[in-house]
Amino acid sequence: MDAAGAALRRLLLLALCCAQAAAGGKVLPPPSNLSFSFVQMCTLNWTWSAPENISRSCDLEYSSDVVIDEVPQDKREWTKSLFRVTDTFLNAEMRFKVRSECKHDNASEPSRWVETSVQPKGVPGTAATDLDCVWHNLEYMDCKWLAGKNARNCTKYILFYWYDGLKSPKKCNNYSMHEGIFECVFSLTFPKVTNTYPTLSILVKDDSEEIRPVCASKNPTTLVKPAAPKAVMLSKVNDTIHLEWSESDTFPANCLYYEVEYRSDDMDTPRTIKVAYNHTSVPSVDPNTKYIFRVRAKPKSECYSSKLCSNWSKEKSIGEKPDSTFYFVLMITIPLIVAVSTIILLFYLKRLKILILPPIPDPREILKRMFGEQNEDSQSGAKDASVNAYNRLIKEEEIHSLVLTETLECSYSENENR
């Protein structure tokens, strides 16, 4: 199918040249010896030779373009040089074409296109997909990707990276995989005073020839993500809150700006302040309201092309929020205290009433008590008299027995003396 397409394209170009020749236009000869070579793992250098028999009046230049899987990439360039450097597309057929043109010369026609291609290796659908990298805090690069739809489960992708300044591509060794997402992290640092950064080339492949490799060229400045600000400090003077946080140690001075977000219970939505330095103030705050703050950093466009911002810092708060629990307890306690106090007061009022206004006794009760006590006294008196008489009788008998005993003893003594 590819061979038939290429033959068809050549026939169309030949027909176009013939038509131009029939119309009387002068067609320039095409470049020759078109070839390519790898400058490094993800960069190709296309070279060609100048055409022969070009008039001196022709301001010769070359037009070149790149086609990926028969889709033009809108990367047409004009140059007077005999080479062009492009990125490599290893996961698809990459076709490069070039032709001769005379600049500002309407009497001649451009030459036919001369082209060559780089064919992909490996099984279609096995290359890594959705490659995405983030340069964290100008310290390390974190790249993630997914396996190709036709790749085996045992596929072990390997990531290599290179930039101008490295002698050879480096292999990333810090691999992990979670829920089908491959990840590799490698250190990437440059001097802090650097204003320009080299293009980063990334190659993801497998040792097996079955897996198609994939290349990507990244501009590091578009991948920058600062670290979240640390050591956020809050202070309040009168009705103004002052904030301050630590500056980044890895970013050049004045290459970051900050967003400060704060909220309170009285606000429907949080408010955001943009500041160029690592401190700011919020005036006219309510002293009886609790405010919560957090900060994040963003790269400045004059330093980096990244749209990524840092994570939010840890939330810090200042001020006192009225405690609803205290009010709830207070609402329960006050009625309870009032109720207990009322009961105690009523009890003492009743005692006081008894002391001031004692109750009037009922005459019937008095009479009943009086007669009842007399009956009880008479009954108890009779009972006591009988008890006393019995006791006297017992005593008399004891005395009589004692006298009789002594008389007998005396008689017995006298008889013995005789």
C-alpha cells in the first residue's frame, strides 16, 4: 500500500512538471543525495546536495516539510543551508521532503519534491502513550506514561534522557508503577543563575524489538512546578493581619509570584491576593473573627513558560472564632440554675412563712390530747400501784425468812454451849 502511494505521488509530480514545462515555465532541478542521520537519540539531521546548472541570477533557497503518517505537520521552513535538524518520530512513519526554489523569481518554477522516510520499528500500538513530565522545583523531573494498548503486561519500559551538555544519554533508574501508570523520577538541576535551558529529549522504549520506541522533545521551562511555600507566619497588629513565608532556595530572585487565599465564616467565597514578594498584609479585619490563610507560588512568565502552580501551603489561622459549644452549654446551664434557685427559694419562703405566721391549733385536737393523756395517766398509775404492792409483799416475805433463819441459828448455839 505504501509503495503504491509513493508511486502515485511520483506520477503526480511528474505530471505537474510536464504541465509546467508545456506552459513554458522554467523548472528548477531538485536537490540530490537526500539522507538523514541521528544527531542524538531524538534528533535527526537531514542533509542534501545543491542542484546543478542553476543560473547566477537565481537566489536559491530550499523549502522543506515533515509529514507524519501522511499528515502534514505545518512545519514548512525555507533555508539556504543544505541541512535541517528536526525531532524524531519513532512511533510513526516520518517522511521528509525538500525542493529548490528561486526567491523573488517569477520566471522559474520550484523543483519537484525530493523525499525520504524513516520507518517505525516494532509492533503497532505497543509504544508508550500519554507521556507527561513535570519539573518539580527545578530539582527533579517526574515523568509518567501509559502502556501501549497492544503491549504485553510484562513489558518493562525504560526511559532515557539527554540534553545539550551531557556526553551521552542517561538512563532513569527510579521506576515505579501503580494502577497501570508508569513513573520515573530523575534529578535535573542547572546553575541558579541560568536564564536559558537546553531542550530535553526523552526516549521511552523496551529492550524487546517488539515494542515501538517513542521520542519527545521537551522545553523544560514549560514543565516547571514550584514547591509549596513553607513557614507561613501570621501576626496581628490592631485590625491588620501580616503574613510572611520563606522564599525558594532553587529559583532565581524575582522569578516567582504568589497567591494568598484567605477565608472566614462570614465570607461566602475565599478571597485571593496576588503579590510579587514573600509577604503581604490584610487590613480592616474583624478582631472577633477567625481567619484561615494558605499560599501557593507560580512562575513568572518572564522567567518560565510554565502555567503550573505549586500546591497550596498548609493552612494557618489567626483570631478567635466564637465557640458554639460554649453558647449551647450556657443556654442549658442558665435555665437549670434558675430552676434550682427557684426551688430553693420556695423552700425557704415556706419555712419563713411558718416562722412568721405559725399555724393556729385546732381546739378539738387539744381536748382530745388532754383527755387522752389523763386516761393514760390513770391507767399507768393503777398499774404502778399493783406492781408496788407485789414488790412490798416479796420484800416482806424475804425479811420474815431472814428473821426465822437467824432465830434458829441462835437456839442451836445455846444448846451446844450447855
